[in-house]
Amino acid sequence: MKKIAVLTSGGDSPGMNAAIRAVVRCGLDRDMEVFGIKNGFEGLLDGEIEPMNRYSVGDILQRGGTKLRSARSARFMEDKWVDHGAEMLRTFGIEGLVVIGGNGSLKGGLELSKRGIKVMGVPGTIDNDLGYTDYTIGFDTAVNTVLDAITKIRDTSSAHNRTTIIEVMGRDCGDIALFSGLAGGAEYVVVPEKPFNINEIAVKILDGVNKGKLHSIIIKAEGSPMSADEMAKYLGEHTGKDTRVVVLSYLQRGGSPTLMDRNLATLCGAKAVELLAEDSESKAVGIVDNQIVAFDLEDALKQTREFNEEMYHLIDVLSK
Ligand code: F6P
């Protein structure tokens, strides 16, 4: 394979730039021509495709966001546009594509693979919601951002004897809430994977008050059923405690990637190029038990994520 391309798609995540850098430099090292596609699948459809050299990816390893920029493409959901995307790649002579993105983006890649393009999926999303990989690129940075916020919010919550509900991202996956909740010593995490009873949370808050706790921190995943404002209203009324809401929102997507994210991105990017060089069938690259792995793309996307019950249980035990 002589010509390959790389794009980033969907919500950006810290570490995407490290993955782009690895794809470009490892590709050049194997005497390939490497193209960058701007604005994800949208840019592919519009032919925003440019050759990259090793200097195009200089000074980006440490930056959040994505040098190639990203988009959510409504057009790419339609077959006729996927056909057009595959044709566009053929026009440029590109046989292999690295798609860096989340579930929807890797599914877009799968559609291209059905049209004869070799596609390697690299898991770039803060959500950690892909079943085939233990971690996705950007998750570690995002949870560290949340953790920093929890630490700060704790100070002021204690000073004012408040309950604070911190809403975090993750779409339908509770991992950002779960991991940051455990590390941040939250009283309760509310996640889409587990049913919850708002009254139980009220009882736990009051129990904590009786034990002398100065604050209560609830981490609520955005995909959980009740809104943060509804929760705050209920908990305020039923505990008598001043209850505030903090929505961390897009803060979680930015910032310089952590060591974990940079190295995961770099290793996955390098693996994707290695597979393209071998002319491998389309694969999804990830990490399982600390080893970089690659699975058949279609099979990988069918795998569902297992919720970590042990961590969920520990949060309860440790915050009693
Ligand atoms: O998938 C990443 C993510 O940040 C989710 O956590 C969130 O639900 C969504 O993207 C927000 O998407 P948008 O950038 O389109 O508002």
C-alpha cells in the first residue's frame, strides 16, 4: 500500500493529535504517501484532502483538539454519500484510511470498508464507550479534568455545607462519572447503566450530615434519566441542604493530553499504519490488558461494554 489517509471525526478528544502525528510519521517511515483529510467525513465528501509531511504534524503532540479538525457528518449517514466518499478516496489513489473517532465514526469507517477501502479504526473519544477496548483516547485526560474540578468543588462545598451535583459527559456510558467518582471520593454516582432511587441519595446525604460530613458530591453522567436540575430540586427539598449544580460540559474535551492518552494514541496510530502496510483487512485498534490489539472492524463494533460493578460498589462502601 503506497497511499494512505487519516481523518478525525465526531467529538474531539485530547490525544487525537498524537494519533495523527504517529500515523503521518510512521507512514512516511514506511515510504508511504500520507494524506490528511480535514473536517472528518464532511471534508472527505468535499475533497478536503492534502498531502502531509513530518513537519505538518510538528508541535501538536501536546495539544488538545485536532489539527485536522472534526465534524459530525449527517450526509455520511446516507449510502449515496458513503459511495461518494469511497470514490473520492479512489480519485486520490488512496487505498487505506485511518479513522480516529468514537463509535459513530468507526461505523462510518466500516461502511467505507464495505466499499473496498481498507480502514483502521483508532478509538478517539472521551466517552470510553467502545466495547472492544479497555480505554479510548481522551478518556484519561477528561477524567483528570473532572477530578480537578471535583477537588475544587469539594473545598467550596465544605465551606458552605452544600450538596453539589456535578454533571459529566459520556453520552450513554457512565465511565467518566464512575472513574472520576471513585478517584474523587464522591458520595454517589448516577450512571445510565444502573437504576437509581433519588430518595436513596437523599437518605445517604442525611446520613452523612449526621456523621458530621461537611459536603456531599454527586457525580451525574449526562446519559442518566433525571436532569441535574430536577435532582437538585428534589434533594434540596428533601434534605434541607443547599444543593447546587455544576455542568462541566465541553471543558472535559479540551486540554493537553495526559501521558496515558498520548502514548495510547501514539501506539494505536503506529499499529494502524503497520496493519495498512501489511495490507490487512479492516481492523479496530485498541488496548486490552495493557497490550495493543486489533480486531476485525465489524466484530469489534458489535462488542458491548461491560460496566464495572466493583468500582460502583466501592464508591458506595467508601463514602458511607
Ligand atoms: O462523544 C463525545 C461527546 O463529548 C459526548 O460526551 C457528548 O454527549 C457529545 O460528544 C456532545 O457532542 P457535541 O459536540 O455534538 O455537542
